[in-house]
Amino acid sequence: MCGIVGYVGRSEAAPILLDGLKRLEYRGYDSAGVAIVNGEGVQTRKCAGRIAALSKLMAQKPPSGSFGISHTRWATHGKVNDTNAHPHFDQSGKLALVHNGVIENYGALKAQLVEQGHTFETETDTEVLAHLIGSIYDKIDNNDSKGRLVNATREALKQVIGTYGIALLHADVPDFIVGARRGSPLVLGVGRDENFLASDVSAIVAHTRDAVYLNDFDLVAVERDKFEISSIDGETGEHQINKVEFTSEDISKGDYAHYMLKEIFEQPDSVRDAMRGRLNTEECTAKLGGLNMTAAELRDVGRVVLTGCGTALHAGGVGEYLIEQLASVPTEVEFASEFRHRNTPMTRDTLVFAISQSGETADTLGALRESRRKGYRTLGICNNVASTIARESDGGVYMHAGPEIGVAATKSFTSQVVILTLIGLLLGRMRNLSTAEGSRLIEALEALPDQIEDTLKLSDHIKSIANKYVDVSGMLFFGRQFNYPIALEGALKMKEITYLYAEGHPSAELKHGIIALVRPDLPSIFVAPDDGVFSKNLNNIEQVKARKGPIIAVTTQSGAKQLKGIANDVIVVPDAPDTLMPILTVIPLQLLAYHLAVGLGRDVDKPRNLAKSVTVE
Ligand code: F6R
């Protein structure tokens, strides 16, 4: 959510910043801008629209200079227009700032600054922060301009309530950028005679794979050949330089039309990677060393809470069924945004999992912190290894799914479900899941990558189905048991990238109200493999059919036979145990949303109003 890139070095900053912004466009894409300094002062280019619009603007009047900051915006305060695009400036016009996050007390700070004679050009909270830092800088009486800028930033941030990842520069302080973070990610890229700042390493991995992931309350002073990290309070500490796991090739689209399609097709590998080294065939259980829990502690777990947002929450929904089924441990899935503010009564033997692809989602992070504050062991299920959730949790399981760039989450979902299955297996084998059951589950897990491969072969068939439904007014999604969260996830994908109205429901709820919506231009998608509840689903399908609602069924071979002449369109996925079915049934729904979105001419990888990694509440 909002992307920051900064550069100090010997090369021209403009192409480096622009390329970095393109890599970060998934974080926000309503406006963008750069500020680059050379001997003639700060040169700014900014405009509403995508990075392509900024690129055009920069091509008309190229800014030159070897240090600068840049930003791609997802608006929180202030309309989307050229003026509100970052960077923002202080009163002198010499200090430029880009910001990711929300300054909650900006109103009060602004009022004080207005009283001191400051005038503002924008409606943003960021401009207030720029003015605050600038006003402190101007008052500091010291010849060391770098030290002044660092101290001014430090003093200003002490007055701020809210979240920020920031990068700033000053026209009078050459080859110098200051960055700081609290609640919004910021990484320092360490190069040779050049250094970088970014919200995410993907922006800078083409230039360096050495990265320092800043912690909350860190402040970094970046120069060409050195950097210094201290806390906002002025204390210095140890910081490790990490090797980034992926290369710039891993974050390219390759031959795929969209990142989303590439990531859907990566699922045989990402699912394999989620299981790699974690299956213990000897003892028919799972090995999850990252949980940092002894066998005795795992045996004592009396309750599990799974928390997350959006797609991660839906994975948790599958996890609730899985852990209860496999381990008989009472499990609840909770919206992170609700859980963190609710006074949920929990017993001391509760184990909490924060599920998050990015590991930076503000609500999930809030839930994790609240849960830890109350003393519950809280683990992470994250993809981004350097993320705040991964670092702040008591342990966890990495997804190893590789970078997910498409804003609509796909491969991260199936990896999360695989990991929750492994957790269910591990807890189950310490309770009453037999060796035979454990062994069958492991065999079925090992078969999944090939089965996903087969499911992906249905893409053209699903495209032809999607093409039939481009004129519909919306879609209803239904499923039971393990596939109820899949109905929710299918509807979410459909909403996000086609902008069609779509909702997911437990199939049986149909007759309790939803059936009133059934009509010929509102298809119902039933996720109905031939499992223990298939006959019940069949009843619901018949109820829709009787009211002339079109039906698309995602089912297995034997289910398809029974749906002949009933469903308008049938998508047949390979058979698997009920527990693993969601990993197969979700893929046709990802593809259906994808093909329909393409058919409708939507911007699949950058759907309107959305951003990946939601670091605001
Ligand atoms: C859906 C989607 C969002 C995210 C949600 C949580 O396609 O991308 O709903 O799933 O914002 O994000 P993470 O998993 O990064 O915490």
C-alpha cells in the first residue's frame, strides 16, 4: 500500500526510481511522483494516474541528478489528483518527503503549524509531516546539515501518532536521504557506491540482493558509500545484511499476459514448496520446526484461533474445518480487524496463527500484537520472510510461494491451506489421528501438485464458460463444509477483478433468503465435489434450477454424472480426500474470475481501488 523508492549513488536516479516504482505498482497506483536533486535544487515530477503517466511526464522534461526519492500512491487522505500526489514539501520548498501510512494526529499538527504561519497546498497528512520536519530543521542551529536533517526527522516523528514508512531529502543536503518506519515496511538496499531505500525489495533487487529490513522505530541516514541506522530515540543497534532469496527474473511476468495468470499456473510448484521437507512419512506426520514448540507444548494446545484478512482469512476458514477434522482441536477463524479490538475470551492453552501473504497487513499485525500482549503464543503463516509479522511472531511456518505480485491473491491461498493441513496433521497425530489416516493424507498431499497440473489444463474450458457470462449482473457462490470458504474466496476473486457483485454462502443458506435473488442473469456457482454433503448440495442446485437460475458446478467425475442435465456448465476437478478438495476446487474459481475479467477488459493485475499489502487500518 503506497510504494517508496529512494536512491543515492553515482548513476542517474530517474531511471532507477522509475523502474523501482514499476515494480511497486502493485502497492498502489492512483498517482505517482519523483523528487530528484542536482546542483539546481529539487526537481519534481508528479501526476495522477499510473506509473506510465509519470514516465511520460518525465520523458517530456527529464529530471537529472544522482539522488532522489519517489512514490506510487494509494490514497488515504485527500483526493486522487496531481497536487495530492507525493512527494510533498515543507514551507521552504526545499525538503521533499514521500510517505506510506497514516498520520492520525495530522489535524492537530497542521493547526499548530498554521498558527506559526505555515500554508498548505494539499489535503494530505504527508504534507503536514514535511512541514513539521522542515520547521524543526530550520530552527536547528548547527552547520552539520546531515545531522540537522536526521535530528529534525527524529524530533518530528516523536510528535507523530500513526504509521509511516518515509523517505525524505533536502535541496541543501547533497547525496543524502533519510528514511524511517513505524508500521509500514522499509528496506535498505546496500550496493557498491550506491544505496537504496524501498517499501519492498522487489523494487531494488535488480541492483542489489543485499538488504537490511528496518524495524519499527528505525531511522536510517543513507549516503552513497555508507548508511547509519539508529532508533527514533537516537540509540544505535545491530543490523544484519540479508541476502534476498529471489532475483529480478522471479518477479517478471515471463510469457504470461498477467501476473495473476502466471501465479495461478505456478501453483503446482508453490504447493510442492509449501510441503517440501515437512512431511514425515516414517511417523505419518508433519515436521514444522519453525513453530518453536516442543511436542509437550503442542500436545497441550486446547484451542486454535486463525486470524487474517481477505483471502488469508478464507484460507483460515478452510483451516478451521481442517484442524477440527484432523486434530479435534476447537478452532475458530476470526477477522483480524475484529479480533484485535474484541474482548474474545480465550483460555491459556490457545494457540493463535496470524495468516498473511505479505506479513505486513496492518489489521493482521494489530491482531498479532494484541494477542501477544495478552500472553498468547502467536505464530505466523507468512510468505514474505522479512516481514513484520514474520519477525514479531513467536514462530511460524513460511509459505515459500515466491513473490506474489498480482493484487488478487492466488498461489498464496493454496500454500496457506497446505500449511494449515500440515498443522492439522501434526496436531492430529499427537491426538487421535491414526497412522493409517496420517499416511493416507500424506499420500494425497504428495499427489496434489500433479492434480493441480491437471486442473490447470481446464483453463480453456473455463475461459469458454466465462465468455458465456460476460453480460451477467453478478454471481452467487455456494459451498458446504470444506468448500464453504472456497465459495467465499471464489466470490472475492470475482468481485476484485471483474467488479461484478458476487457473494459466497453456505449452500444451505440459499433457502433462508438468498433464493429471492435467483434470476436468469445471476448465475450460481456451486462448489460441489462428490463428498459427504454432495446430495445436500444437489438439493440446493435443484432449487436454483427450478427458479431458472443458471448453474455452474465445480465437481468431481462422479458428481458430474449426477449433475448431467441439471447444471448448465460443469467443471470437473480430480478427486481427493474431502480435506484437500479446497486446494483443487479453488483453482477453477481463480481461472473463472481471471477469464471473465479479461473478457470484460478489466485491469487484472491492478484492479480499481485495490492495493496489495494493506498497511493502513
Ligand atoms: C485478495 C487479497 C486480499 C488479501 C488481504 C490480506 O485477493 O489479495 O484480500 O488477501 O489483504 O493480505 P495478506 O495476506 O498480505 O495479509
